[in-house]
Amino acid sequence: MYLYDEIDQRLVDERVAQFRDQTRRFLAGELSEDDFRPLRLQNGLYIQRFAPMFRIAIPYGLLASRQLRALAYIARKWDRGYGHFSTRQNIQFNWPKLEDVPDILAKLATVQMHAIQTSGNCIRNTTTDHFAGTAPDEIVDPLVWCEIIRQWSAFHPEFAYLPRKFKIAVSGSEADRAATQVHDIGLQARRDASGSVGFRVLAGGGLGRTPLIGAVMRDFLPWQDLLTYLDAVLRVYNRYGRRDNKYRARIKILVKELTPDVFRAQVEEEWAHLQGGPATLTTAEVDRIERRFTRPHYRQSEPASSAYAGALARDKAFNNWVRRNVQPHKVAGYAAVTLSLKKTGVPPGDATADQMDAVADLADRFSFGELRVSHEQNLILADVRQADLYELWQAVKALGLATPNIGLLTNIIACPGGDFCSLANAKSIPVAEAIQRRFDDLDYLHDIGELDLNISGCMNSCGHHHIGHIGILGVDKQGAEYYQISIGGAQGNDASLGKVLGPSVSQAEVPDVIEHLIELYLERRDSEEERFIDVVRRIGIEPFKEYVYGSHHKTAPSRRRQLAAA
Amino acid sequence: MAAIIRQRQVVADSWQLLKPAADGTVALPDVGDVIVPLAVWRSQRDALLGRAGGLGVWLDANDDPAHIAGDLGHFAVIAVNFPQFTDGRGYSIGRLLRERYGWRGELRAVGDVLRDQLFYLTRCGFDAFALRDGQDANAALAAFDRACLPASSERNRRRLG
């Protein structure tokens, strides 16, 4: 966990005072709605369907137990007792009052948190791998680099009024778990032959209306040059990105319209002036930030736990949970545990204040007082002793956070959708629930295997539907809520964008379509190892299209499901 | 005479900002201090240099400050126009003028300039502000009340200007 120094704290405290004054002037009529809007957005405050929506930054998803307790306190005191963890590793509250927000910000500042730049046309919260620092396949621990980017981007005076929002993701592992290929800038940390850290830099990726995979700007940017190079990219974007049409204003459009080669050349020309300049990183600066991180003190040579092995053999439910929700750790004897916020009947990513307090206690007991928020909208205790897993599982189960579905179809990523969001064309939450209910049989779910299912309530793609193996997009069809289904999307190293299956369908039909897709997959897979996405890539979308829209679907779904599971 | 903020004080301003007519030309007064559009500077350079009265130039958000990089010695003030306060191109222009082209004189933000942007504008090198019509310049000085942390290290400079 990064601990604020005096400057970090004063910056946040000053921002609270500044926003308190701006809110006062707005409520007093001294500041018009138009003049206030960008100010409140840069402090995380949207005006939503029913009330303001307030988004709090969780920098790169890392959270201390005391911070989670503060979020629980806020949920109880100023909201309705719950919060929503988002795909950008942030948390959102849906029911605060505008006039309370300065007090909420003041409370957050006491635990070194804020809502700065969680919205608006500025550099947003930097996201990363939720297993950062613990993953066995890690090449570079991205946390310190994320914090360096946080300090650079927070209050960056030049880039507070960009053409559009700007999102940076950092990955430091073999497997990209941060979706770096679909961000405005994606950074893939790596090492050169001498072991020195650098970054593969991608730019112009993104989802939304124009989904694009980022173009490689630099294959290996030495770490010293990270911030000067980011300044160069941002400056070219700030000066030349389109401002005439908000749907054409993201950096991906600039990169696409110029072509990646021309954009890269412009960045290089700008960077020629900045390289080696005052923002060049030094070992002293990186060390200064690294030293402010508290790092877990792992027990050395933790013996293999025989009790753990016994519980695995004895308890099938525990075994299932470990298989799905427990990931390996770089330190022998430890594991990373995902607490599923995807229980059927609960909106994906939602947690109650009581759950937050309880998870904070578990983090203190089992995981060095820290946790992570994943972009898949789950919570992670990243440093748990294997010997503690059985005890932890029982505690997590009692909280309703032990659904063994990580990586499976019911681990649905979804935006808040039309139930809350004023941008949405259609609801997300009831669709997610209907699908979860249809696939409620755990054995069947496990048999289907790895499958990412993502739902966005509109083209803004907060639910990342383009990179779901199955993506569902809410669309407006003459005033009615319809859903367009796509397949073949993927996050990770072999990221790809899904292709639309066919005409959109009604809400009631969505679970049937998903079931048909699964049926055909099970019929066509060559082994249990071949995942849904692999089959789509092998045979293409046509057979799926035909199966879903053809005559086959007249057969009773339940009958075929029994056959498939048999 | 209009009031502007210069060096964190409200002062009377003698400069006249000339806006081009539809055909791109400006009516140049015989006397007085004028700030002319970049295009006028480029097309009427000799006339402007031969004229009595102070000379300044203003850049619009899509102008490239590189065009005046070799001319800085001719100006007493450079202004940058913000068509809307949410249009952030002028912040880059300010930093380029200060950091790349070495402009040391008055750098003035004009157009849709509001008190809530003064802090970032200052950190991008602006030291004078002609606020949007109807804004209270004296009240806007509160924007500078934020604690000034010591600019002792590169880190503080980078983060706090």
C-alpha cells in the first residue's frame, strides 16, 4: 500500500476545500450549471437518473482495510448501505446528495482517498493487474509505476481539459490481465536483456462506439523516459484530438485518422524536445515512491499444509472454490483469493456496507490488511497463506462472497445499466440475473468452463462487452430495450473484438440465446480443454448464428440442456 | 479601461485586444497598445513594427506558437485565447511558449477564462488573466490562496508548478 506523504495529503485536503467552495457557489447561484459541470465531474460527481452518482478513485485497485471501512461508513451515512465496484477498479455510490459530497470527500481524505479525476475529460484512474506484486508470471511489479503515473497525472495542469477522457492501464506479467490493448494508453512492463525495466507502449485502443485495439508506439521505452513520453503523447492528443464531436474525440480516433505511423511520428517529434527534460525519472525518484509502499512480510519457507490438502480431498465445495477462486502466488505457501461479487440475484460488483466491513476484517486477519478491486468487479485478498484458506473460505461463504464462478459464465461483468445510469439504452442488472438463474447448476457451469460474459447498457461500453467471449449490448429499438449479442471477443494477450451475431433480441429472449450458444459450443468442442472462445475462433460465428437464428431453437431448451450435461 | 489580473493583482489594463473582421483583417488604431491576431502579425509585420504604441500578439487555440518562436523580441505581451474554458489546447500553448520558446514576458489568458481554472493556468506559465465578461476579478483572487508548497525539488515543481 502506498502511504501518502505530506504533499499528497495537502493536495487532497486543498482539493476538498476548493470543491466545498465551488459547491457552495453553485448552490448559491454564483456558478452556473454549465460552469460547475466540469468541476464536479473532475471530482467524481455525475448527475444520474435518480440522484448524483459519486465515483471514488481506488488507485490501481489497491485498497487498505481502513479505507474499505471508510467506504462502508460512507455507504451507511450518505448512501443506501451499499456501493458498486466498477470495471475501472473504482467504487460508485448511487444515492448521495450533492450538498453532502464535500463532507464525503473530507472523510475520504482522512484515509488518503479522493474522487479526483474519476470523471471528466482528463486522465482517469490508472488501472492494473489485480494480482500485481503476487502473480507467478510477473516480469515487473507494476504498482510503483502505477503510483508514479498517479502522481504525474493527478492535478496535471496541462491535461485537465482534454478533448475526452483518457485511460491508462499497466500490466507487468506474461498474461495481460489489465486489458492494456483496449486503453487510450496501454503499458506492458518488461525487461531488456540486461534486466532493466521498460515499457511496450500502445496507444489508441478503446471500446465504446468505435472499438479498436491499440497500436504499438514503442516496443521498449526505458523506464527513465516513461513520463516524458506520456507527456508527449498527451500533448499531441491535447492539441490535435478532435473537439468538434464528442463521439470522435477519443485518442483512438486521432490515431486512426492520422494512421498509427503518422501519429507515432508526431509523438516522436514532440518527445525529441521533452526527452531528458525535467520530468525524466531518476533512481532516486523511483526509490522515494517505492519506499512509501508497505509490502507484505511473507513467512519464509512456509511448509506445505497437510490440513489444506486434507480439506481439498474431503470437501468438494471447498475444492470447487479453490479451483475457481484461488490463484497461485509467487511466494510458496501463499495464494491470491477472489471474493466473488457475482452471486446470483445481486447486481454484479455490488457490496453492502456490512460486507465491506467484514471483508476489511478478513483482510486484516488473512492478507496483511490489504485487498484489491479487479476490473472484473470482484474483490481480492492477494496474500493469503494456503494454511488459512479453509478457514477463510468458511468466513467468505458466510458473507455470500464464495460463489465459485471466477472465470466462468456467471462471473458476469456488467455496468449499472438503465436501472441507474442516464446514458443507458437498456437495463443490465436484470439481464445478468436472468442469465445467472439459467445457469444456476454448478456442475453444468463448470463443465462449460472458462467463459467471459460482459454486459453494457449502451455503446459507452462500461461493461466491456466488446471483449467478452459473449458480449451483450443494450440498444434502443423504437423505444424498447433490446440486446445485441456478439461473440468472439477476448481480453488478455490475444485480445480481440467480438462480432455481432445477428438481429437484437428482447430481454426475455437473452437467456435462451446464451443457452443456444452454449449448446452449440458443447456440441462442437473437440475436448473439455477447448474453451468457448477457442471454438468460436476455430469454426467462426456462422454456425452459431445459424443455430441461434435458425430453426433449431424451437427445441425445448431444458431438454437439450440435460443432453448437453449428460 | 478593463480590469485584469496580473501577477495576482487586479490592475487596470491599457491593452486593446483586436479581433479580426469576417474578412480576417483588423482595424488598426493609430495610437495605443494593441494585441493583434497571429495572422495579422504575419501579414502586416512591417506596418505593426513601424507603428507607435505597444505591440502584443494573440494565439487562438488552434494556432501553433512555433510561428512566433523567432519573433518574441517584438512583443510586450502574448495572449492565448480560450474559446471555451473546457478547451484545453491553450494550456499546451502556454507551456510551449514558456518552456520551449523561452518567453519571459507577460503571458495572458483571454476568452472564456474563469477563476476555477486560474490555478492550472498559472502552473502552465500564465501570469495574466482577462476574465470572461461578468466575472468578478477581485473575488477570483481567492484562487491563488492555496498553500504554496516549496518548489525545492523537481517533484514539487512537476506536481505543483
